[in-house]
Amino acid sequence: MSDKPLHTLEATAVLLFLLQAVRVLFPVLFGIIYDVVFGGTAAFYNLVFIGDASPAVLGGDFNATPDSPVYARIQAAGFKDPFIVGGFDPALTDPAIEPQWRIDFVWMRGMGEVRDAQMLDSLASDHRMVVVELTLP
């Protein structure tokens, strides 16, 4: 048994609990705050991971449309939309049946030429597949 008063032990336990909660919740809260301010937490983490590496290709479901802060942030990091660069129709991707939005992208930075870019009319996923053919620099 400890000689410390019970209220000191309780205060220590509460403090340790709060420190643990901050350690666990800070990345989540940071992600939520970033998402609210800039949008696209996953995009942010991917851009941090990729850094200045070039050439680079980044793709996936960004849950963000071309007029969103996420799209703008990825462009600001030097990535280009192969559909726009190559003059291809940037068709809608979500949902796979009767798509309403374009939220799935393949991005490129420091790549060569865009040979082809298309959305496949497939039900292999709940979104249309984005396929691009790029050359290396």
C-alpha cells in the first residue's frame, strides 16, 4: 500500500489517463481539424509520405470533387490530373452504377507523356476504375 493520500493517487491516475487520451486522440483530432480546414486527411498523409519524390504517381478514392480543397492541395504539391493534361474525358466515377461524381483519381508528378486515361465501365467495385497509361520521363 502507498503512503500517498488517496486523493493524490486519484489525481495521478486521472492525469495519466488524460495524457494517454491525448497521445491516442491527438492524431485523430489533428486529422479531423485538417479535414475540416483543408479536407482530405488521407490525401494529406499521402502527400507527407511522398514528400518531394519525383516521379510519383498517387491514386485512389479521395472522396473529393475537382472543385474541392483536396484537389487544389494535391495540385499545389505539383501533381497533375492526367485526364486534363492528356485531354481525355474526365468521366464520373461514383457510384459505379449511374455515376454522379468524380471522386476517384490517379495523379502524376514528374512523369512523361499521358498515353491514355479512361474510366472503365465495370462493376468490380462500388466505383468506376480509373486507368491511366503514362510514360516515364
